[in-house]
Amino acid sequence: MVNEISVGPGFILTVGIGIFLIACSILSSSAGSIDNRRLKAAFAGLRRRSSGVWIGTLFTAIIQSSASTVILVIGFVNAGVMSLGMAATVIYGANIGTTATAQIVALGVTSGFAPLFSVVTCVAGLALLVVQKDIHRAIAGVSVGVGMMFSGIHLISISIREFSEYIVPFISGMNFVMLIVLGIIITAVVQSSSVTTSLVITAMTCGLIKLGQGIYVALGSNIGSCLVVLLAGMNGSLNARRASLIHFFFNVTGVLAFIVIDAAFFGSISGMFEYIPGAFGLAMFHTAFKVATTSLVYPFTDLLIHVVTKLTPYREENVKPHFHFIDVLMLKNPPIAVQQLKSEVINMSEIAISNFKTSVEIIRNMDFSEVAQFMKNEDELNCLNRDISRFLVKLNKTDLSKRDRMYVSSVYHTVIDLERVGDYAENIVEYAQGMRARDYKFPDFVGDEIIGVRDLVCDLYDKVMRAYSKMDKSDLREAFDIEEKINVVTSNMKSSHVQRLDDGSCVFSASVEYLLLASDMERVADHFMNVGKAAKQKS
């Protein structure tokens, strides 16, 4: 005889919430991995603040994650390609775009299509086991996410009815302040305002709470989500802290403004949404609330930036070596983290080639005016090598596509190569310092030879990094040709100089430094070429 296992409504509710949270994560990750290059390029090319609102709204509606949008914006601000004021308007848009989730939930609880979407989930899940191309896997992942979201909503709606005898009197005894606090608490516990809104919409559909009550719980969920982001942002970079404060003040301002205005008009503002049928009343309120808050806060963006800047001042610790494009918060959305990682590596390469050029100028002209900046760059290369490696370890533990995992594996070696370029540049500066101590200097014809090799190395770098950023194999082939030329030129430099020393046609006191310099310049080219080879392997 088979014993029946009784499953209580609490268990079903927990499972439903879990499925919904997993669905949101899968949907955000899969949508973020689809090639949205035009939208992401639009982020970097923003010039008007009003455009920031639209781009933030559209991008967030697509990837279903305001957190991912905020994370992407933080990367742009860190890199200096987007002002904090522009970032604020994108965050406003992200808040509007995230209300698309409430619309989806409202559709789910009223459509009755949950069984159909369960079938979609199964089919898409099977497709994930078969398809190989990243774009196909991303589309299948989006389908799985949407299907699981509706399945989670269905389980929540089934179970929540069982709690009517507890929910109705509990909610009925609360005033608007207590309802807001309830929304904050639920969101803080489940770490998702989308789950809180989904629970409220489902409870409304089941007749457990009224629209007016649901509105205030939803308002509380907005503040609760800000607290979660605020706590996470405080452990991030300076710009992460400022962005999280912008997000916090935006939502708190909106909630306070709504309470005051709705009270002034005796509840007629919230009452307007009573005429919208079913769960869509709360969903439409949520969208209207975000749009109205944006309209209210937008004119005061400069004041908001001033406030958050005062609260998070620029101190000395903020100018120490740090990431320019990536942030630990990006680990929540691996596809975006990988994209920003690539930008961070390219930035590191620019620091490396800059130091190489500076070192050559120092030893050629014995001009040490740039040594302080050189050493600052060298410290940054060392820190980036260490910190990127640590970031890679964490990133490797996330759910990456096959292509992204291959890229992340190659970055381990790439950052070491770039750090070694910095080390050889430092060697060159040390040679120059030794020559200065002995009052030696290279003759003019030697300086011309050095400049010739430097130019070849710079050409090699340009070709390699173009291949790295655009996966252009033609540039990589040209880089191989330049590397061969550098090998020939530096070999001739060393052999010719030894010949000059043997026959006595040229004697100068920095011969050892000259030979070491030629070898180091050749090794710099080798390390840049290794970066190009890594690009070839992952293309």
C-alpha cells in the first residue's frame, strides 16, 4: 500500500515563490546574454538626459531586471564614459521598465494559461539540452524563464487561498503605514520586490485584499528593494554607493509624494485605479507610480546628484587603484559581467602600452618628469592583475555560456601578460635611472633605433587590441607579421652592436643597458602577441 504524502499550502507557497525567483534569475540572465549591442552602445553614446530615461526603460523591460541595468550603468560611470547625472536618468527609466514584471504577473493570474506555459517550460528545457549556439540557448532560456514564472504564479495563487482566514483579518486591521512596513519586510525577506508585487496581485485576484491595501504594500516593496540595493551598494565602489543612493531617494521621494497627494485629494488618486478590472489595477498603478515619480524627480536631478555626492564624498581612498568597468555587483548578472570584463582588460592594456611608451621616452631622453605617473600606473597594473584574477574566480562560479566560459579562462593568462608588459617597462626605467646615476646617455643614432622598435611595438599593440575587441582575424594576421619584423630588428640591433664593440667602431658606456633594452622590447611584443593569440583561441 502506497502512503499518500500530504503537502500543505505553506509548502506549495514556498515552492511557488522559489520557482518565481529562479524564473526571474533565468529570464534576466538569458535575456542579458542575447546580443543587445545596439542598446548597450546607446548607453555609452547617451548625450541627453531624457534619452537616458527611455533607454533605461526599454533595456530593463527586455532583460526584466532593474538591478542589471543599474549594474551596467555603474560600469559606465566608473569608466568615465557616463556622468552621474546621466546615470540617474537611466536609473529612473530602469524603475519604470521593471514594472513590466507586474504586468506579466497580472496576465498570468488572470489568463489561466499556466498549464500551457508549463508545457513551454518543458519544451524549452529540452531544447537547452540539445542546442549548442549561444543565441539559441539564450532564446530557450528566456522561454524557460517565462514559463517558470507563470508556473510559479500558478502555485502561489493555488496556495494563497488557503490562508484567507488569516490574511483577511490581518490586513484589515492595518493602516497605510503598517501596510507599507509590511511591504518593506516581505521584500527584505524574499530579496525581491517582484515577488512581493506578485503575492499582492495574486491575493487581490483571490479576493483576499483590496486594491487600496495592495497599493500601499506595493509602495513598501519599492522601499524594501531600495534597502536591499543600498546595503549591497555600500560594499561596492564609490559610484556603486552613489547609484544605490539615487535609487533609494528616487523611490522614497515617490512614496512620500504619493501619500501626501493622495491624502490631499481624499484618496481619489488611488481610487482611479478601481475602474481597471482585476489584477491589472495594481499593475497599472505600479507603472503609473513610477512614471509620475520620474516626472517629479527628473527636474531636480542636479540637486539629487549634489546630495548623494555630499553623502559619499570623494576621499583619498577613492583614488587608489580600482576597477574602471567592473564591479562585484555585476556577478548577479554574468553576461553583463563578462561584457564589462572585456572592457576592463582593454583598459588595462591601455595602461600597459602607455607605461611602455613612457619608459622608452625616459631612457631615450633621460627625462624623468613622468616617473611619478609611471609608478602610479605600475601600481594600478599590479592591482588590476590581482583584483581581476580574484573577480574571475567568483565569475567562474556563476552560470556562464560556453563561449563566455572560454573567454573568462583566457583572461587569466591575458592579465598576467599585460602585467608583465608593465614589469618590462619598469625594467627600462630602472636602466635609465642607473645610467643617470653614472651620468651616461645613449648616442643619437641609438635613440633612433629605439624609436623604430617602439613604433613597431605600438603598431603591433594596435593590431592585437583591434583583433581582441572586434575578433578581427585579419588584424591578427598583420600582428603576426609585425612580431616577426620586431624579432628580426631587435636581433639585428643586438648583433650589430656586438659587432661594433668588437671592431671598436662604436664605444659607449651604456652598452649593457642597450642590449637589455633590446631584449625587453622584444619580450614586450611577445606578451602583447600572447594577448592576440588568446583572442584567436576564443574567436
